[in-house]
Amino acid sequence: MNFKKLAGKYASLYSNRITRRKSLPLSYASLFLAILIFITGTVSWFTVHDTAKIDSTNLKFDSSTGLRVNDGEDLTNHIKFEDFSLAEASSVDGRNFFLPATGTFSSTTELMKFREGNVGDKNKKYAYKDFTLSGEKNTKVYIKNYKIVIGEGAEAITFDGAPEIKTENNQPDGKPIQQVRKPECPVRIAFITDSSEKPVVFDPTAIVTQHAKDYNAVNFADDSGNALTAVSTATAFSKYYFNYVTGEPIYTLNDSRTVKATMVVWLEGTGNNWEKYAGKKISVDVELESNWSEMEYVYFNDQTLNDDDDGLGQWVDKADDNGQPCLVLMSYTDPNTKAIKSVIMDKKQAHMWVAPIPKNVVTNISFYRYSQSEDTIFNAWHTNANVKEQTSDKVKEWIASTGIFKQPLETSRRSTDGTTYTMYTAKRGNGYGYVSETNDKKDEFRLSPCVGYWNYTGGGGEVVEPTTTQPVLPEGDKVKINGISLEVRNEDWRTKIREKQYDVYVVFEGDYKMSLPSTGNFYYEVSKVVVPNKKIVGFEFKNSINEVETQMIQSQITPVVDKQYNYKLLEGGKLVLQN
């Protein structure tokens, strides 16, 4: 960093100085770091070329649906750091680092002196990895998985974005008995591109971004070593997971753009509890992915009854004690890495959530009613081998006596006739009702299996799964396009959408329909999709009470291979194509 250039910031930043630190042992943090970006060695569209430089790697992605960075292959190609000893460091965004000057350690930052990191500190004081991303057409790159392990053996702590659930006797299919709460950990991971783009800083301990910790990190030191600070804002990895509805790619590639990026890992010395991890062995594993068609929507449908009576409660998203609506998490075992992955389901409409899942995952699936303000699971619906034996006595009584539920609870979403279901309907709680924080068995009660079924058809009529995939068409009657989008600029329709939750469908000649997921701000889009080789005739709007309105297009066209079709709904109900 150029001190003269930044000297003018000194006065304006002075008030941001850190005043206290929890504690500061004399020893540096010792980190064993393995950064692993898993890739495939079985298909040609994704390649890794190791070069003479240990900190440089080239990655190639393809935009084709049906391809993924890791689609069942052996994990043979890893990019990793090994046997690194990292010092305590401080950085706002991973670009510039500041290190405590030798002999100035104190519990008060303003009594310490800092120096700016230099070339000699790279891959000695913090881990620094360059990589290059390139792709074809409009390729979106997401975070697939990550895993950070700190410590060894029974003392190891793992952060992987999934709630950690302990089971009885630590058996894989054992009865869930405890949600593990983990201590704060100030390890930071930054993805940096060129200077014009803001780096993305991750807090790997956060399941959702609301739980990501922000720190007052050192961002300037004067010639005497006095430190000034600025807020370092972090996000959760889950923000960049692959998701059909709201998933945000960390990078978007095309034929003309090559992304040169850097992944930086450090132990943030201004963070709380950093000394707990000093001297511990640490491994970091981050996995990227591109588009993959071997995913499908899974829906969670809230048709819950109240525990005390049979009245329809639909209480899954009811607010927690802090007034925050609960989220729905879906956890499953990744078929390639065998790791537990948790995703935040998107609320598609009233009492309905949706998220993608690998098509070949049919068991060991859990849905959690999760309080983001309290980081607590309040209810759980499980699909696993022993779910029937793990229910409470009250649930067993409900199933045996009321006759309004299917029997028994299912161990798989695949039926005996080979049908794989995608709609899970929650029907009731677990029989324990409200569980107080003072209850010694609060975790065991909250994690106890609630009542729910795949493809539920009892107790109030059949639930019809929403249409979300492209129609099945014979060969020759379909075409692959880059995408279709709709931007609603009509104020009347914006008001309707605010008042009622609408699903939007693009309509083709012959009454073929395809859903357009919302990406926010009255914008709907689907990318890299196979559509009927028929004219686009309009858009259908369907709300939560099944009211349907259709807006027709005056100038109707037939889609062409690899083209993008961007429509706008203007005032007066006019639909125009604006590519």
C-alpha cells in the first residue's frame, strides 16, 4: 500500500480505531491449509493445468447443461496448499494485509504497532492462490461445497455450511439428539478479481449471511505503525450456491472474458476468539461448479395441523421469539463427496418452498424449520431408514388412531414402483409442542421427526405439484436457447405482485408452458433451456389461490437455437421483445 497516497485518510478514519482486544497470546497461529477445488478428469470441458508456479492454476468451465465440475467421477485432481504456518493477520478484504510488529503484542490495539504485509509475507503469513477461469458462452460458476476443519481427532471442529447434528451413539442413521453450537471462528476467505471489482469475503462459519460476523479490521498503518480500522463485511458461502430460483453465481464467464482470480485465506486477528485457533492445524476445501442438469426441484408444502387440535395451522414460517420468520433448510448427502449439504429453500408462494436437489438423492433428506436469528432448529422432517422408530409416542399415537395420515413415515422419496416424488407435504409437528430453552432435552425434542409425506394425497385433498420443468417433447420438436426473461414494468401488475405471490410461466403455441423463476425486482428468467420449437405467444400469471391471468404477445416468434429472448411488460399491458 502507498502510505503517502493514503495518508490523507488518517484523520477521517481515526475514530475507527479498535480500543480493546479480548486477548493476544505471543504465539502466531499455525495453520495447515489445503485448498481443494475439485475437478473432473473424465470429460474434456473442464481442465486443470498445473504450472511451474505453485500459486497458479487454470480452470475451464463449460456452459452445457448436463455437465458439472464433479459428476460422479473419482476425485483425482486437487489444488492444495500443505504445511503452511500462517501468522495472525488483519485485512478488510484480502487485498492488503497488516501484521503486528514484533515485540508490540498487547491486549489493546492502540498500544500495538503494525506493518503492512509485503511480497515476502505471501504464502508465509497468509495463504494466497491465483487461478484463471474461462468458459463458453454464458457460463455461471457457483460454490458447490466447502469444508474447513480446525484441529485433529476428537477435538476437530468442522465448518461446512450445514447444521451439525449429533445422533445417538454417533450412528449415521441414529436418533438425532443435539444441534452442535460452534464457537466463533475468525478465519476469512476472500475471492479477488481485478481492482475494479469489490472482493467477496466469506465467513465460512455462517450458514446464512445474517450470521456472518463483521470485524473492524486494520486497513492502514502510519509510518510509526499506529493502526486505523474499517469494517470488514463478510457473507455466507450459501449466497453463491447453485439455485434455479435465486442462486447468485460468484462468476459469470463467456467466450470473451477470462477471469483471473485469487483466493486468499487468513486468520483475522481483530476477530473474537481467534486465540482459540492459534497453533491448530487447519484445512480449507472449496469446490466450484458450473451448470448441471442432473438437478430437479424439490418442494416443501406446509399443510401442518396444530398439535393440540386438527385445525389447519400452517405454522412453519411463523416468527420466532425475536419476531423473525423462520426459514426452511433442506439437508442431504451429496452423492459425490458424501458430505452433508444444506441449502436455504426459496419461498415460492404462500406455504410453499422450493430448492434443487440431485436427481439421484432419494433418502437421508431432512427439512428443518430454522430460526435465523437464534441459529436454532425448531422442527425437523426426516426421510431416512429409521425415521419410523425415532418418532415420539405422540406421533405413533396420531398415526395409529386418527386415520388422517399415511402409514408409515417414508424412508425414501422413491416409491416401490420406481416413481420419484418431488413434493414433500408437512402435516404435523412431533408431538412435543413448544419446547422451552430451559428444557434439558430441548434439542432432542426439537429434532424429533415431525409428520410429513412425499406425494401426500390425504386429509384435505390432493396436492398438485407445480409445473416447473420444460414439457417433454419428441426429438425434432425442441430447440436449446440461451434463455427467456420477463421484466414487469407495468405498475398495475407490480401492485398485484406485491399484494399476492405470483408464479410466472412463458406460454408457447399449443399450450406448452414453462415456469420463469423470479430473480427479484419484478424480473423473471430461465437460462440455458430446451423449449418447444413453437411460437412464444404470451406469459401466464398464477397466484397462490390459483387465479390465472394471461398477457398475450402481439408479434409472436419461434425461438432460434442459442438465442436470448428478453421481454418487457409495459404500461397498458403491452408485451415487447427487447434484445
